[in-house]
Amino acid sequence: MNCKNIIRTVALCPILSLFSCTTSEEYYTKHLEFPEGITIEQKVDMASRLVPTPQQLEWQKMELTAFLHFGINTFTGREWGDGKENPALFNPTELDAEQWVRNLKDAGFRMVILTAKHHDGFCLWPTKTTKHSVASSAWKDGKGDVVKELREACDKYGMKFGVYLSPWDRNAECYGDSPAYNKFFIEQLTELLTNYGEVHEVWFDGANGEGPNGKKQVYDWDAFYSTIRTLQPKAVTAIMGDDVRWVGNEKGLGRETEWSATVLTPGVYARAAKNNEALNINNMSKDLGGRDILAKAKELFWYPSEVDVSIRPGWFYHEYEDSKVKSLKHLVDIYFQSVGYNSVLLLNIPPDTRGLINEADVNRLKEFKAYIDEAFADNKVVDGNKLWKAVQGEQKEYALKNNSEINVIMLQEDISKGQRVEGVNVETLTDGQWKNVAQGTTVGYKRMFRFPAVKAEKVRVTLTASRNKANICNVAAYYAEPVADDAVGQEWNNLSRDGWNVVSKSPLVIDLGQKVSLSAFTYAPAKAEAKPDMAFKYSFAVSTDGKNWKTIKKDSEFSNIMNNPIPQTVSVDGAANIRFIRLDAVSVNGKAAKVDINEIGVNVKK
């Protein structure tokens, strides 16, 4: 696929001037191709003049956006549905989209993205394409429309609006019949992009499985994006899109070196796999734009990072996670390692079965907003927002207010003129002595450094490496009160392993050492790290004697475990007075999974 079929790149710099290594302020918008035979210096010069589209720039300025995972999974307790759910299960008793938006706006978020359809295929609007929707639910006698109610709430509170539409549909009979399903999907996309006003972000993931016919669906990304560009030309396209890039994890952690001008080819382009394989990179790679990899690249994209994470362990609401909402310290750390690492934070806050954002989440959001407001209320730097056109090796001193104590430094570039800073050093002056407090690489739209608090009279910033003149538009300093970690213990095993014994490793059979009654079991990948041989699909059985087995869960899956390898707790019935458990699991590639005894937990009824 030619990316110019999706969006035509604008190259304002004449090609002839490239070979003179010009430093004229002429720019490329969103994408550039390197001519054959140019030097690394010429590539760096071109890279310094790659800039975002107006839509990408506005997206970056939002900083905080919210995800709302809501749907049939909310009522089944699952993370990924299988498409066989009865639509009648969807019945929020107090759904109030204004409550969602009001609380999110009060917490500082600027856009809301709704899971209009997840992998189960259940649609939150009365689509004409399938009966698997709110129109077949008990909610409002089948006359409700969640998308419409959210759109109206966003209008009322001045919040931007986005939609998530899963390409993978485990309910659609035509899934796997590629031409038929692509037509079906475009019809759904067209409904969402024509019936609900302006859409600011369209969010696709790349989930793809076999259809009922056993064939793998081939998505027509060209047609999908042509539809978006035609119907919502101002919307940014995220993840399986070419405007916004997935950071590479679901933990809320960005990179300390984060290039928005990146060599990573967006996955929707047909050449992506070949290009990225040639550079040996993917979304998780540490270096996506440095000079070493730039030297090998043939093209460059303005493709900024979005950091997605849930306020809870799971993405959909589960009552047992009410006590597991991320602590204030955890959220603050995520903020500094996402927004503070040149990314936009997309935080998921899932509505509960009532159709409300739960009180536990609302209270944490209020604490988070209060903390951020207080931390950034008093900028200690005097005149730090004057543009500094800095050259490599140059340094600049900034006066601080009298009696300033600081532990955060914020730097910003004017990214409308490109991302250019490659290295910075920050010092503070105390009693006539300069002390180094921070050093780093990229800055981009916003880079924040945290360090032990110091009392200082001045701050000195040194540009240690740069691509042409850097446009540093803001230098600020703050004191952010340290936060104690008040997280509630997230214990997922209440039976001592001292008496356990591994009878078999594949499948994993464990003798618990005593007869117990189970209410749940948990699979918790070691160190919360994704591994190729981790468990994905499984069956779970119990036994009193280790010989006669009762299958409790058959052909089940640890949904999304590859992207979000957190503990997954599975409720079980019929596991009374048992001594042995058996987990027969395969990995995502279909091979036998390797599960350690320490990755399994049980919840014993007291």
C-alpha cells in the first residue's frame, strides 16, 4: 500500500537543496523520504525539519485523554468476549454519560474515547449491520444509544470525542470472508463517522483472529482510512493508524528517549513489515529515531507516542477490582513517565454495571487532579517561556524566584518547527555552586525531570546535542510534593505454597497438600513480563485424588495477556473439597505453555 493513498505528504524543501545540507527553515509535514546517497548529516538536517500536521499538534497539546471500556464484558466479567453473549445481559441501571464526562473533565482530561465495539462484536449504538447491539438489549427496551449519549455529554461539557471500533469481530458470521467483512466493517465505521458529529480520534488495534470459516481476515486498511479521511478529515487515527503510535506496552510507561520523528513505519502501510524488519525495530524498540538508526533508514514519519494504561488491573470493570484502583503515587509516576516523556497519556476508566464511573475511580481521579494542580501551580522560573533558539553546546541561565525549592524541571520544544534536541544537561546554582541535577536526550513537546529537592537561585540548561538550532520555548521549575505509596496489597493467593507440590509441569498439575474449596484461581506472569511461551488458551480442572478430574473451565483464554501481562483472576464454581488442580495451557503460537508454580494462585473459601 502506498502511504500517499492515505495522506499525501508535503515536502516544502526543494530536493536540490538537500545536497547542500541546507539549514533553511523549510519543512516536511508528517513524512519524508531520504534520497539515495545522502550523508548522515544531510539526513539529520532533513529530520530536523519534519513537523506534525495541525491535527497531530492539537492532539499532542491535549496531554490527557480518557478511554472508556464499556460493553457486554462489563456484565460478563470478561476482558475479551467470544461473541456468543446474549445481548439481553447488557442492562446498565443508571447509565449517565454526563457523569462520565463531568468527572473526566474535572480531572483534567480533554477527550473521551469509547469502545463502541470490542472484539465480541457487541455494538453500543443501534447499528443496521447486526442485531448484536444495544437494540437487542434490555436497556431502555432496546431504544438506547450509548454513543449518542456520550456525544451529547461531550458537547455539553466541551470535551473532544473519539471512538474505538475493533476490527476483530468474534460475532460477525462474515468475519474471515475478507471482502464481505471489510464491507460490513466500513458500514459500521460509516455510521459512527456520520451520525454523531465531529469525531476527533479513531482508535483501532490490530487484533486479528480466524473467522467461523477458519480463514484469517485480511483487513482493507486502505478502504478503512479512505472512509475516515472522507467523513472525518480532521480526526487523528491511532495505533493501527498513521497519526498516533502505540508506545509498546500497557503499563503506562513511556521512553526516556522518545522521538516523535521516528523511523518506525506505521503498521497499516503494506511496506511496514519489510521496512521495520530491515531496521530490526518494532513498537517496543528503545531507539526509534536516533542518529545510528537514522543512518540506515529510507524514510521518516511524524508518528508521536500514545501511552495507554488502565486505572485498574483490567480494562473492563470488575467489582473485585474496586480495591485495586491504582494508587495516587502510581498515577503520578505514570503521568511523569508519559506526559513527561513526550507522549500523550490515554488512561482507561471503565464504567461499572450501573453505567457510572465507580466511586473508587472518581475519588482517585479527584486526588490525582488535586495533586497535579498543586504541583504545577507555582513555576519558579522567571521568564522561562521566551523562545531560545539554541545551538549545540550553548547554555542559558534562568533566574528563580526568591527562596525557591525545586524537584522538577520541565523543558519544551516548539514542535511546530520540528523535534531537534538530542541531549540536554540541567544544573542548579546554590550558594555559588553549580550542581548537576538532570541530564537526558530528547525533549519534544514536553520533557520533565524529577530529582531530589534542592534550594536554588538559578537553573542552567546546556544543549549538549542538537539537530540544527533547537527551538526551546519553555523552561520551568516546580516543587512536586513526594507521594507515599498507599496502594492496597493486591494479594492473589491466600493458600501458602509451603505445602504445594508440582506433580507435572506440562500440563501443570499441582498437589495443594490439603483439601480445600476454591472460589477462584489466578495466573500471574512472572515480573508482569510478556514471554513467547506464556499461557494464553487453557483448560482448568480439579481433582480430589489426582486421578479423576473435573473440568471447570474448558477452551478458555487469558485475554490480552500478551499486551497486559498482569494477574488474571478467574472465578470458578464446582471446586469444593478438592486437592489437585491442573492447568493445561498453550501459548499464543499454539505450543505448550510454560507456567511456573509461583505464577499460579488460588483463592480458598474460608
